Amino acid sequence: MRALLDTHAFLWWILDDERMSARARSTIEDMRNELLLSAASGFEISVKAALGKLELPADPVRFVTEQLGINRIGTLPVSMSHALAVSGLPMHHRDPFDRLIVAQARVEGLPVITTDGQLGRYDIEIIW
């Protein structure tokens, strides 16, 4: 299975946060699964770190790049079709990062590993 990690799910996995569910943890641990992190998540992490809303053990470039390799997580670039698919989404969620992740999940047919209940209102599969 291919699955897209929401930003917080990526961070919770890396930082071994106890709030991560057993189902999400087992999905990430399963070596048969292909895990992806959106470029939108990289942007979100960079913005929040710069604003002081997110503390990381290293600068975002080093931290995210290292963790992607260590944890065998691929990246999902943002394409024009992903960006334009946001226009067709209902306004269940106002967060632009999450809306782009939802659009990517819909275009690519990917489930999203997330605790964000609002994302469940969209026509995508949620793993949590």
C-alpha cells in the first residue's frame, strides 16, 4: 500500500509521540508499505519552525532530509494538477497545507495517515 503522511503524523512518528495510534504506527512500521511525505509538509514544517511554532532537534532542511532517509519515506512533489484540485474541495478545512495534502491524496488515490478529523469529511481514506 502507498500512503501519504500528514505533517503531524510524520513528526509524531519521528519524535516517537505517544499520541500516535497503534494502527498508524503499524502502517508506518510495515515495510511493505510505501510512505510518502508531501512537499507541502516540508513547506509547513519550514514555515512553522521559522515562526517559532515548531521546535526541531536540527534545522528543518537537515532534520527532514535525514529523517526521510532514515525512515524510508519518499516525497510527493506538488504538481499543477494537485494545486488546481484544491479549487474543487469543499471548505471543510481552511488550513492551506491540509487542503493541498487532501488534494494530493485525491488525485493520487492515496490514504492519509492523520488524526485530523476534518480531513475525514473529504472523500479520502483516513488511517488512524
